[in-house]
Amino acid sequence: MTASGLSAQALAEACAKSMWDDDLATRHLGMELVSVAPGQAVIVMTVAETMANGHGTCHGGYMFTLADSAFAFACNTYNARAVAQHCSITYIAPALVGDRLTATATEVSRKGRSGIYDIRITNQAGEPIAEFRGHSRTIKGTHLPE
Amino acid sequence: MTASGLSAQALAEACAKSMWDDDLATRHLGMELVSVAPGQAVIVMTVAETMANGHGTCHGGYMFTLADSAFAFACNTYNARAVAQHCSITYIAPALVGDRLTATATEVSRKGRSGIYDIRITNQAGEPIAEFRGHSRTIKGTHLPE
Amino acid sequence: MTASGLSAQALAEACAKSMWDDDLATRHLGMELVSVAPGQAVIVMTVAETMANGHGTCHGGYMFTLADSAFAFACNTYNARAVAQHCSITYIAPALVGDRLTATATEVSRKGRSGIYDIRITNQAGEPIAEFRGHSRTIKGTHLPE
Amino acid sequence: MTASGLSAQALAEACAKSMWDDDLATRHLGMELVSVAPGQAVIVMTVAETMANGHGTCHGGYMFTLADSAFAFACNTYNARAVAQHCSITYIAPALVGDRLTATATEVSRKGRSGIYDIRITNQAGEPIAEFRGHSRTIKGTHLPE
């Protein structure tokens, strides 16, 4: 498959498929890619026991990882390979073992090689758990042949 | 064991032991706590295949998780329970499967209930991989009885 | 005037008036408060020659100051005094002497004493100039008597 | 003057002089460049009444501007023009009208076109007021002819 002739939505989905097949880390954590669109992505993950401390509270690193994956899929929807430069996360409420977390990535800005994406993590009750902001930069290469 | 009568260094080590025993997530990733001191911690982790994509590059989420663990141990060395509020990471160079990463946490500021900690991640060659800055806030509770 | 019996919008406006009268720094830079609403504020400022370098490009500090003022007004609309804890800014495009900049602050999250606000700066052509994210925390005190 | 043959220290000083002469905004605020070295800069500024609110507390924007200037001088000491991409500031304690603030910039990382610099602001008593972290990127151009 090549990128030529694809709609923006079809291109976003093709880029995501290419990345997903390649991303063992994301699959290994049981993440599911719910949807992708130009500049957007939604991923869900259930908090496993191995992601928590003895009191059942999810390690912040796994919340970050979930948001970071949504960020990566969202900023790679244009068939230009993009990487994370700088990311920040603010914790709002704890997540617990068994919680079903949803990371929703939206594009804030894209100019030249630089992009800004906001990712909100919510739990199964729709309560906000964390807010993440990621800065991307495109590098050489494409996901599909041009 | 109680906190009374312990030196600052012994207290830091006792807090770390209490946290470590409780932190399944950190142990599950194969991290090793190399050292801890008041406001400081060093943790190492080897990049496993399950932490990487198909090209062998470590997912940013696992680098964050390593730094976040070092941050957590460093800001919890005073027998006051502290949690992360806001963290940021800047990626400098990629880490590869098999790399032995060291996260070194140092205290930048501690005033009232708020702390700032910088964590540098380096690889086995001493090359900088990422810079992380974490903001902590103390909550109620102690690691050891007062 | 007291806060009791005011609508949320009227309260937001009363808080803003109280702050504005007190904020010499903001007035001194020629800022104008365009609108305020619960969790929101819009401020405009024209880039003066004294805010720029010799090539006519606005110093980043003045863009930050504009966004920071919009942030302060937005997070102080509930009659609980709130202060900035941590703020970040990403520069997207330069601003020039004479540009009319608009900072639009919206609330991302508010829980307990902590809030997150995003501020977008655009120029007179509607082009994005910078994105700012501010973290607030309420302290003791109100703007109007309760 | 050209860059050829200058020591690293002489080059840093020559770059700083070139920038300073050009930076009306920084001079207009009464800043003084105390010292500069490769990757480092120290700037002082006294908090004026026009930088504060009615209670005499310095607007966060002016603390940011001071740190941002120290950052700019520090990251421009290698005769490669560098600009700010992303900056964050954490407020530790308020600054008051009349306080003499010192911003000390040190280099955390420099690789390829990207740099990370930490700037600490202290007051005349040596108390920490704010911590700033700046991310720079080199663009085309030099301060002195090569």
C-alpha cells in the first residue's frame, strides 16, 4: 500500500496500522487502539496488578506510558515519522487496579516540523485521572511509501 | 522500627526499604535500587524486549517510568509520604534493547510541602538519554512510625 | 459588594474587577481585559518597542507575561484566591512590534485546590504564536467578602 | 571581530556583548549581565513597582522574563544562534518590590541542535524564589562572523 490517493482518514488509519504492528511495548501492556483520525487517537488500557503498588494504586509511569502511546499515534497520522521531544503529565486522581483507562489525544498545534498534542486520561466512570501534553518533531521517513 | 533516633541516612534507607517492599510495579520491571540518601536515589534498569518496538528502541514510557521511580524514592527519604504532582521528560537520545539505564535523582528544592527533583538517565556508556524534572507534594502519613 | 447571591458570571466579573484594580503590572503593560467567565479570560496586548530586541521580535518573557495574566484572571473567577505554581510555554511563531496579541484562557481541570488552564496566544491575523499551560493552587482568602 | 581564534570564554563574552547591545527589552527592565561563560550566564534585576501588584508582590511574568534572559544568554555562548522552544517555571517563594533577584543559568544538556538549561532565581538573601528549565534549538546564523 502507498500513501498516494488515500484520504486523510484512510492515511491516518494506515499509519496507525503500520505503527501498531511494530509496537510490541504498547501491545504487551494490553492497550487497544480504539480510534485514530488526523491528529487524534484514542487508546484504552486496563490497570493490571503488575502496574500497581501493594495498595493497588497504579504507578504513574504506566499512566504516562498510556498517554505517550496515544500521543505517538496521534502525531503520526500524516505519514511523516514523528518522535516525542518533551512530554509532561499532571496527575489529578489515582487510578486503581482493574480501572479501565481511556487516553484521548487531540492536536493543539502543528507547524513546520513541530507539533503539540494534549492527552486526557479518564477512567471508566469518565473521571479525569491525568492531563498530558506532548511535543513532537518530525524526522526523516514515512510509514507508507509515498 | 520507628523513625526516632535514626540518622538522616538511616531514615532515608528505611523509608526506601518500606517503599520497595510495597512497589510491585518497580520490581516487576527488573529495577534495582542502587543507593538512596536524603533527597537522592539511584535506580538501574535493563531495557527488555517487551519495552521496545520492533526496531529495538525503548518506548519513552519505560524511560519515564524508570525516572519516575527514582524520583519517588528520592522525595520519600524524609519519612513524610510524598506523591508526584507534575513531571516532565525531555528525550535526548534513544535507548536500545539490552541497554543498562541508570536514573540518578537529585533534589533541586524542598520548601513546605513542595519539592522539585531532577533525574538524569544515562546508559552503560555514560551517555545522557533523558532529563526528567518531577514536582512532589507531601500528603498525610509516614513510612515508619514516628 | 459580597459574593452571596451573585451568579457565577457576575462573581467571575467581580473577582476580575477586584484583581484588575490591584494589578499595576498588568495595567502598566497596556493589557486590556476583554472578557471573563467562570474558568475563562481573554486579554489583549500590543507588542511595544520596549518589549522587543533590535530586530523587532518580542521577548518571550512578555508573551509569557500576557499568558500568565490571562491564566491568573481565569483561575480566580470563583472567589477563592488562587496562585500559580508551575507554568510552561511553547513558542510557535515570533511576535513583532505592533502585533496585537490575544491570550485566551480556558479551564482544563479543577479538582480540590488544584487547577490546570491552557492559554493560547494568537496575533491579529489569528495565527497561533504560543501555547501556555498553567497550574494553579488555591490559598486562603477571597476576592469579595463571602 | 570574528570568532576565529577566540577562546571559548572570549567567544561567550563576545556573543553576549552582541546580544546585549541588541536586546532593548532586557536593558529596559534594568537587568545587568553579571557574568557569562560557555553555557552559563548570571543576570540580576531589581523588582520595580511597575512589576508588582498592589500588595508589592512581583508578577510571575517578570520573574520568568529574568530567567528567560539568563537562559538566552547562556544558550547563545557558542556563536550559534539559539532560540527558546519550550520553557517552564516553578514558583517557590514570592519576590517583593525592591528585591534584588539573581538568575543563574547552567547547562544541563547540549546535543545536536537541542539544549537544556536550568535557571535558578534567588533573592538578595540567597533564598530560592523560582526554578526555570529552558529548551533551546539552534537556528541558522552566528553572532560573530566565523
